[in-house]
Amino acid sequence: MDEVVANGEDMEIVGIMRPNPEAVTTGETGSIGYTSLLKEHVMQAVNGSEIVEEQINNPEINVFTGLEFPENANEEFDFAALSDEERAYMATLSEVELAELLNTYQDNFSATYESNLATLAAVDEEKPSAINLYAKDFETKDNLEAIISDYNTRETDAGRDENVITYSDLVGTIMSSVTSIINIISYVLIAFVGVSLVVSSIMIGIITYISVLERTKEIGILRSVGASKRDISRVFNAETFIIGLFSGLLGIGITALLNIPISVIIKNMTGISGIASLPIEGAAFLVLVSLVLTVIAGLIPARMAAKKDPVEALRSE
């Protein structure tokens, strides 16, 4: 190890990067960063070494053992394949020498030209094993994915499966997982909101029905002065419409007011501003939902009020 360190190259540290104390998230991993020049220098040094050049110039010979590469790699060593001269030579060796020789033969049987180059860290720049592509935005990432998919389809249809590119979208995988979690949470919240809307609609219907019972005599008076069944129904439908409109606007107003302190608290905790907001389109849709639900909930009580007999209604107290 001392010899390796002594023969190594001296490198100078030109700077130390530290994360900004005010940053919310940082990508600091504690590694040593360097430019592509160092990578190219190491590749040239390795490819220019004597043993690598010897292996490249003799692709049929294993430079570690001096033997030829076997035709079928990763096979077990077979003593029957030895010649009489090799067996006679092995008989003259000691146990230690014989064990070392057998290990050499075994290593040679499991070695290939490519595995030796990998062991020597020799790299061919014209034949990369992987390429990293960094898209500037999600639209560009989708375009890259479409291009690779089209290329793989053409190569597969042409019967060139060896040219098919195997790619992985790390950002897409992370975003897919995050999206799945967010969707599950959203579905649960939607279920709770749906239950609350059903309960609210039932309560509105009950309140309207109680209003009909309490104003039975008023209904009889209106009918006696010439009001039709449709007029009575319109009275209660108008009341439910006003209730729905007022409750929707009240909810939107409370939400808009609560967004202010919520945004301030989240900004103080994470540094992200404006995260709690209610778009105008969403607010209008929520008011419309409130109107529709309240009107639907009041239809049955309003129809019951319209069907009341005016004579019996006048007799009620």
C-alpha cells in the first residue's frame, strides 16, 4: 500500500462546498467532486498501461495465466482435458505448487477477454455501458422517453433485439410513487367530504321539512288567496336556494381568510410561500355544488308543502 501511495498522483483540493444554511433542501452527499478531465486522464492512464495493451493485443490469451481462453467460459476444470505432458509435469510439483497451478487453471476456465478488461478497468469510450440523460423539464423528458420507445419498437420489429435500449426513468419512478400516495390521500379526503355532503343534504332536507310543518297555516292562507301549488313549491325552493348560496359564499369567505395564516405558518416552517390558495374557478364550482345540493335536498319538502290541502292547512295551529 505504501508503494501504491508513493507511486500515486498528487491532487489539489481547490474548494469545499457547503450547503446554504437558509436552503430548504440540499443535495450534499459528502462525496468528492471532479470534472470530466480527471475521468479522461484515468481512462487514458489505464488503457495505456502495459498489461492492458498486452491483453488488447492478444485477445485469445489470458494475460493473468498465460493460457488461452477456453471456448466455453464458466466451465469446471476437467482433468481429462490435460495432456500427458501436463499430467507428468503436475506429478513433479509439491502440494503447494500443485494447488496454485490448479487455481490458475480454474481461474482461466472461468475467465473471458471481456472479464479481464473489466478487471483491469479498461474502458472503451466508443462502447459505453450506460448513458445518463438529463432533461431540462418534464415535457422534454416525455419526448426523450417517446423517442427511445419508438427506437426500441423499430429494432424489435426488425429482429434486432440486441440493439434494444433498456432505460429507467428515476424521476418518473419517484414522481409516480409520490403521485400514488397523493392520490390515495385525495381519495380518502374525497370520501370524507362526500359523506359530509350527504349528511349536510339530509340535514337541509330535514330543516326544510320542519319549516313546512311550522308554516302549515301560512301555506293554507297563501292557497286561500289564490296561490297555486307551483307558487308554494317555488317559495320553499327559493328559500333553499338562498340557504345554499349563503352557505357557499360563507364557506368560501372563511376558506379565503384561513389561507392567509396557513400560508404564513407554512412559509415560516418550510420557506415555501403561497402554498395555501383557492382559485377563483374552484371557488365558483364549490358555490355551485352548494346550490345544487341544497336545492335537491329541498325538493321533496317543497313538493309536500304544495300538496297540502288548504282547508286542513288553515285549521292547523
